Amino acid sequence: MARGNQREKARAKNLKKQQDAKKNQRKDGTDAKKRQESDAEILRQKQLAADERKQAEQLEKLKKERARR
């Protein structure tokens, strides 16, 4: 009969493991969404910085061309 008790313990352990996995999945979904939004914001900031840098380079180029004339 010891074997039956072992099976019951294994079933209970597996059930708890499955429940914990479900909890983590729900949590990861919201965390993933927040992370995705923050990553998008970081990329927007990087793009703005790159655009500003390009614009500054173009202004410098124009100033140099005008100075030559």
C-alpha cells in the first residue's frame, strides 16, 4: 500500500506545480506588456536623439558650405 501513498503525493506535487506555472504565466503576460511598452519608449527616445544629431550635422554642413562661398 506504500506505493499508493507515493502516487498520491506525486499527484499532489504535480498539481501544485501546474498551479504555480499558471500563476507565473498570468504574471509574465502583464510584465511582458509593460516591458514591451518601456522598450518602445526607449526606442522612441533613441530615434529622437538620432534625428536631432542628424539635423545638427546637416546644419554644420550647410554652415561650412556657406562659409566657402
